[in-house]
Amino acid sequence: MEKEVGKVIHVYDKISVGVVALKGKIKVGDQIHVKGNSTDFNQTISSMQIEHQNIQEAKKGAEIGMKFDNPVKKHDTVFLATD
């Protein structure tokens, strides 16, 4: 089962980083599913940042930078894999 936790609002293609506006809480180590028109992959969160500072978890309402394993696009949806 999955729960929507955010949307990609900006992409830095060269460094494989996307800015995600959060609708829920996530943390490093969580399993996420990224889905969009041409995007569909799963990954484990390896790092997140707010204002260039590494963080271990982020809450609803935050805008975080996240390293992605595959290319993402603006408006892609980020889901948290739940048990």
C-alpha cells in the first residue's frame, strides 16, 4: 500500500536532485515510489536536505532537496510505501 507524501516542484537534472513539496512526513531510509506521466520507479531515500543542510527526516509542509536514482520531472508524485 502507498500514501502520497509529496510532489516534485523543481528539478536539477545535472545532479539528479529534485525539490519535493511534502504533504506528509518522510525520513532517510524510507522506501518511496515516484510516479508521473513517464516516470515510475521505486527507491530508498539515501539523503535529503533543507537549505543545503543534511537532514534525517522532514515533516508535512517542508520543501526538501532529494537525490533521485532515476530522472524525475516537475509534477511527479512521490508516494511512501507503507505496510
